[in-house]
Amino acid sequence: MHMTAPVSTGFAIQHATFNHVWAALTLEELYRLGVRDVVLAPGSRSSPLTMAASEHAGLRCHCHFDERGLGFMALGIARGSQRPVVIITTSGTAVANLYPSVVEAKLLGVPLIVLSADRPIELLDNGSNQAIDQRDIFSRHTIVHHDLPPPDAEIKAAFLLSTLDQAVDQQRRTPGPIHINCRYREPLYPGSCLVDASDYLAPLGDWLTTLKPWSYWSSSSAVPALNNEWKTFAQQRGLIVVGSVDDAHQAQHAIELSKQLGWPLLADIQSQVRFDPHNLIHFDLALHDECFSAEIAKAEVLLQFGGRLISKRLSQFIAQHPWQDVWLVDPLPQRLDPDYCVKRRLIGSPADFIADLPTHSEQSPWHQLESLQRRTSLLVEERCAAFSEVGVCHLLAQLAVGQLFIGNSLPARLMNMLGTNRQTPLRVFANRGASGIDGLIATAYGLSCTHSQPTTIVLGDTSALHDLNSLALLKQASQPLVVIILNNDGGSIFHMLPVPKESGLLERYYLQPHGLHFEHAAKMFGLGYFAPESLDAFTAAYTQALQAGVTLIEVNVPHQQVADDLTSLGEEIREVPREQ
């Protein structure tokens, strides 16, 4: 049976049930507002939404049986495509399982649109099956929440459309997740005949035959004129820091400004320009060096693009340095200022900000940081010559192709410390909003859906175990996808933290070694598998993995090795070289 009967004029006037009329209106309006991808988990109460999404010719549907992974897959698709993504779940704990991804989306300003199916209000709090109170379930972690009434012919269709229009406009002004709670009474599935909604839909007029949203909202986000303030700011010794920026084109403007002003550039791994030759690639470790630190301390002002810096040493330097002035540019209207140093907060893109600045002739650098960094870089190369976590991460920064997703805890820190400059571009992403280990594999898969080149994810063993069932998604990947698991048997990062070691506290409650390996997981999910034991073998395995299919590469290392490597490397950098 056909669930809808399309008509020549455009939007269908016949639907399976009246619930399906509202569901179809919802998906159609969201399509007109820019949505192209919908992610769905199975469920009964959400059937009207599922059917509407599946029948819409302009929407790509992605499925996952686990709502937690589903939310992170949507996060990856939204970040990679730079478009809002719809999530459809049934009622009950299915909605609650989205919580971690919604939190991450709020902190990173990712445009997710959660359409949660729900029971009508009369089925709450009375023992009805699979019923929880979903009203504002995400609390302060959404930028818009609407609890819709059950579909009713007495409620104008324009009410539903205009509610969605306003919500998406608010999302454009303040990027982040939207939650629309959709209550449906039975019937949820098609019956013997279709519902004719022509009279109900008639007041929508031209909307039925066009591709325009019901209502238009407009806003202006012009960067204020700062010519006088900028002239004073730019005449001082400055430092440019680039934090999290998803768009490489935007970040490139910061590089050009750095060259023009003669200011040093410190780019985070999330900046998209981390590996540019102009960036001081080993600044994090070089801050151990007294000479480097003394030179960078001559800076008087700071200009930062993007927030959420991974480098703790850089963050501490920014917090403790006596700046004359600090400016922060980011399109998200969040504070992004953990140490309350920022004196001028500019909400806008780097490109827009820089375009409004007066042009200057290129200035000579005021600093010697590049030459002072060389000693650190040589020590890094020496330390990374052996097969280890630091060696693999340093090598991966050179070998990676297409896009790289970096897991939290140690991998993010290692990739931010290590690496060398490279000529070929590399898109780099990380979930550094809440910095959790939730849904990392699912996020990387979502990113892979948006890019025609290979995708690589590097993560720790605990993170991999946390999202193991999302390996089931990977067989759907259309481009090569490589999962690199740094297996140090538990939470090795705690070796670098002042956790008491007495009475087995460190091992039992923090490290939690598991003694597990991932070869059988790779077989279970139909993935290729390598376990290299040298850097040459890793290079060969990774190069082969980039050719086709989905491959899991497991790097097995002693649990304390990375802590020892970083400790000794820091000591070598801090050591004052003897004069010849």
C-alpha cells in the first residue's frame, strides 16, 4: 500500500493518518529550512515521523539501533556538512539516551534538531508503558524546546510551520540543538484507507506548491566598526591563537593576518591550520623551555579566534600573563573565556572580522620564537622515532589523509603536542565541548558521511569499549575508514595526574585495566584488522587501510609508557643546554 498519494501540485494531500499529516508537514518544512539528513532509531510511537522521512525524496536517512550512538552520528554529519540534522526517536529512554550528544552539540554550537515522539499527556504518570516525562528533558542544553500538542484538525497547520520557522531562526542566531517533542495518539500506522487532508491544508495556499518556508526570519550580525581601537591594538606586540574552527577557509584568514602583523601564530589541533608551516607546531612542549617562554612573554596583546583550547600549558600561560588587552572572535555567543581575560568579545566569523579591518603593509616579526622552537622540535623527533603512542601519533599527523577525528583524553593531547608541518590539507575534528568519551566512533562515522575522502579516527581503548556497538555503523561507510585504537589497557592518563597510589587506589578506581584486545571485535563487525609492532609496520598497515573498506588498527603498548615518555621529554626540554 502506498502511504502517501502525491499530487501534481507538490505537497501530498492524502496521508496514512492525521498524525502523518503533521509529521509530513514537519519534515517538509525542515527540508525547506536546510535539512538534508535525518538519523533514525527504530520505534513504534515515532512511526509517523519515520514514514514521513523515508518518503521524502530530498532527505537522506541514516539508521542506528542505539540512540546514544545515533545522536553522535548526527553530530558528526552536522559538523561535516555544516547543515542542521534531524534526529528521530521513539518515546521513553530512547530520548534520554540522546543526552550526551545534545550536551556536546550545545557546547559546540552544532545544529541538531531532535524530534522525539511522545505519548499524549493523558498517558503520563499512570503506569502506561514506555512513558516518561519528556518535557524539557534536556533542560538548559537546548537553545529551543517546544512541547507540541497532539495533531488536531482544529489547530492550524500554519501554527506548526511557523513554530519550526522560529525555532530554526533561533538556532541560526544561537547555534545549538533544538528539541521538538511530538505527541501522537493512536493510530500510529496506516489503516485501510488514507486521510484526505485537502480542506485542512488549503489555507496554506502557495506553500503547497513552492519550496519556500512558511515564514521568513532575518537577522543582522554585523561586526562593529573598530578602526580606532584596532589601530591601537595592532601597534603592540601581539600573539594570535586559533582554537576550535571547523571551516579551514575561516582559519586561513588568521594565518594571513598573522603574516601581515608579524605576530606569532599558535594553532590548536582543532583549528584546521595546525599543520600549516606558519604555525609554531610544537609550542605546547616548547613552553617547557625557559628561553621560549621568556620570548613569548614579551607579547602585550592577544587576539584569539575560536575557543576550547586543548593545550593546558597554553591556557595557563594565557591565564597568568599580564595582557594589555585580549580580544576573542567566535561566531558562537558563548563566553569561551574560562579565565576571564577577554576584554573585547566579538561575535562573528574570522573572515568577517578581518575583512572589516584596515589593511596594513606587512610587518617584520617582533619575536624569535620560530628559531627558539627548533630545539624542542629536534627533541620531539628523537623521542618519536620509537614505536610508542607518541611515535604513532607523530607519524599519523604526517600520514593522515582526508579527515581525522581525534578521541578525547590522551589522543587529543598527544595529537595537539606532536606532529610536523605538512603541505596537504587535513580536516581535523574532536568532540571538545564536554570532552567526553561518549560516541566517538559514531561521530567519526557521521563525519565520514559528509566527505568524499578517507576518514581516520584515533582513540583510546576505554573510549573504544564505551562505543563498541557503533562499529556496526562502519560497514555502511562509502569511503575508506580507519579506526586506530591506542590500547594501553585502561585509563593511562591517570598516570600523569596526582592520583594517590597507595592501597591500589590508582589501579582499581582510575586506571581500571581490562586486559582486552580488539581483534575479535573487528571480526564480529566485519572489519579488516592489523596489530603492527613497529612504526614501519604501522605505516604499511595504515597505507593499505586507506585504499578501501573499513579497517581497525590496534596499537598495543605498555600502560605506563606514554606517561614516562612525556615526563622524560619535558625534562629534556627544560634542561638548559650547555654552551659550547
